[in-house]
Amino acid sequence: MTKNESLTQPFNKMVLYFYLASLNEKQSVENAMKASVLFQKRQKDEKNKFDEEVALIQICNLLFNESSQSINQKQLTILNASIFSWPDHLDLTPWREFQKRSSAQERLAVLWVHVLEISIEKLATSLNLSEGTIRYRLGKGLALLGQLNRPNWGVI
Amino acid sequence: MELIPHLKKGKRTLSEFMARELLYDFATQNLDPQRKQAVQEAIENHPNLGKELDDILYGITYCKHLSQTRTKDEMYQKMLNDPFTFRDAKKSLNVRNWNAAYQWVAETLFVSFVFVIIVLFVPWQKWVYKIIDAKKSDISLTEMKKEKAFRSVEEENKIAIKNHIEEPNIDRKYHLKVANPNYTINKFQTIINKMGASLVDTGTANQPLNQIDNSENNDGKDEKNDISKEKIFVVSVPQNKLDPLINELKTHGEFSVINMLNNGRSQGDLAEPKPILTIQIVIGKMRVNGQAK
């Protein structure tokens, strides 16, 4: 599947971000809707100074931190969420395992950079971190994810 | 940046630790040629690094595959058309989503409200009385009627007159000095009868005053003046006949009201003890031996 223009839309990124971050379909939709409202409000306030990616990262990170305390591992969806059109031959099992075994920092770094295709520079600026820190987290996270994905990659 | 060779071999090798830190950049091809070569040599020297590099590459490939996920259009439209504010408000009303401090406050207020409602509207008194009745103890409430302490003036006079009539109060004494020592009470009695009064003691009515020994009726306070010669008669007369009686008595002699401080004796009386007639006038009827007269 080629890159769809809809992915560039902030709302799609928000929904995917929250879903892959929490694996809770209901909460991800609610958070995405909250984030979209905050995103639009910020867009109106900042106008010319508005940076879409920076605003997206900061808003989603804020809402995720607020809702992360209420995430219950038992409420994680086993089946893929129905609100998405999943790529062919994609298995979320490695990702679910990755969520259990990795830290939130590594997981979110991988999610932003390699899933949502945000640049490392933007991510570092948004989170007020150094690029080296982001790269370090990415290396750790991807190594774990690859290790989990190694035996069953691409198999439904 | 060029590596500074300080070893004898002229080339600085990258340690496994440092190589591991540069594996991600090596996988994403963000290293300069020298570092890239150093990392590559380190990977050749350390098989673990090669394994980790493969893991990183697998992870990157998986993420690329995952990034192809799209939101369904109908779901997307549904979410856009969903009244977000209503859902948000609905969710915000859910107490479970509140902050812990706010939850505590809400719970406290709710419990307090329920407690107040129970205290105010539950009929506790009925239950208490039922318990008391169950113990067979009686509570009776009586209304104490207080007598009217205040009476009108007319009522007071009526009561006073009634009391005077039923139980006469002997509180008036009059002296009647008669000029004639042979004055008898018999004459006095005629007047009394005419006035509607009655003489209580008529035993000595026919005797002259100077022959009546009424010493036992005196209280003996003033022995020097020979009170034993004082004659005392008790006369009962109705209230409306008192003034006519007095006016009549005045015609019989020197009539005066007794001064009770010195037993009714004036200085003149003390100097000249004379037989005088003491009349005790009782307003109303006097009871003698239980009979009204």
C-alpha cells in the first residue's frame, strides 16, 4: 500500500498515535478528538507561528500523559481496531509485546519517528530533548521491536 | 572529523560499547564514512553487534509496514460528525474520570447531602415514641390551668364583701361616750334593730353601763385606767347601714373612732376614766358559735 495522503492529515496521525500508544480503541478515539480540538484552537491562536508537527507532538504527548494513568493492561484490544484499514499481512502481536516490554519513552520515540514519520529534529524540539537522546531511544526501541518481530514478521 | 591515531598500529578501533551506540545511525546511514567504516569493522569483530543491527533493521521494516495503516473513511466521517462537545461533556461528568482530589470532594458532598436528607425527613420522633411505648412507660401531658391571678376591681370588691358577709372581719371599733352613766344598751338596741343591725351580746342589755362588768372582754393592756369598766358590745350591721348607724350613735353621745395604737384611748380618756361604751361594729353578719347573726 502506498503512502496515502490521509496519513498526512493530523487527525489520522492522532488516532493512530493514541491507538498504538495505548492499544485501547475507545480511549484512542476520545483522545484523538480532544487532540483535534486543541490542535485547531492552537492553530487559530498561533496563526503564522504555527508548526503543525510540533503542535501535533506536544498535544498528543500531553493527552497521552494525562490518560496513561488510566490505561489498564487488561483492557488492551486483542483484535485490531475496526476504525483502521490495516495493511495486508500485518500482525500486531509484536507491537503488543513491544508495548509490554519496552518503556514509554522508547515506544513513543519509535512511534513518532518510524510510524508517523516525524523527523528527529522536530521531535527533539517538541519534547525539548537532544537529538542524541532521541537516537538512543530509537536504537533501543527498534532493537527490541526487531527482536520480537524476528521470528513472525509479516505472518498473519 | 578524522580519527586521531595514537596507537602503534596507527588506527583507533571502535569499542563494542561505542559501536553499539552508533548502530542506529549506521542502520539509517547517518554516519560519516570514517565512522561507518569503524562501525563496520566493529560489527565484523563482534557478532553480537551484527545481531543487534539486524534487529534494528527488522524493527525499522516493521514500522514502515505499520505506517501504512489508514483510518477508514466512514469511520473518519462518523467521528468528525460526532457531537464531540456532548461526548466530552458526558465523559467529564463521569466521576471516575476526575482527579482523585475532586472525586473525594464529590463523594464527601454526596454523603453529607444524603445524611442531611435522612436526618431531616426521617420521622425519628415516631420511632423513639414507639420504643418508649414498647417499654410500657406512659407519658402524659396535662395542661395545667392556672387561676387567673388578676381580677378586676369589681371582682375584688365582690369577693371582699362576700368574705365579709360569710366571715366577718372585726376591724372597726368605735367609742361612744355617753353622758348618762345610767345609759342602757337597751335603748341602743332599739336603734340597732331599726338600722337592721343585730346585737350579738345582749346579756347585759338591761343593765346600766356602770353596773356591767365586762372585764373579761378586755385584753387588760391598760390596767391603770380601769379598763374593767369599759363596756364592749359587738354589733353586726350590713354595709349599707353602717353610716346611718354611726350618725344615729353620734346623737347619743360623744362618738369617736378608736385609735388602735393606744388601744383607742386618747389622752383625755386616760386622764378621766369614765365608763364608756365600746361598740365593735361588724360589717355583715357575725358568726357566733357557728351561726350567723
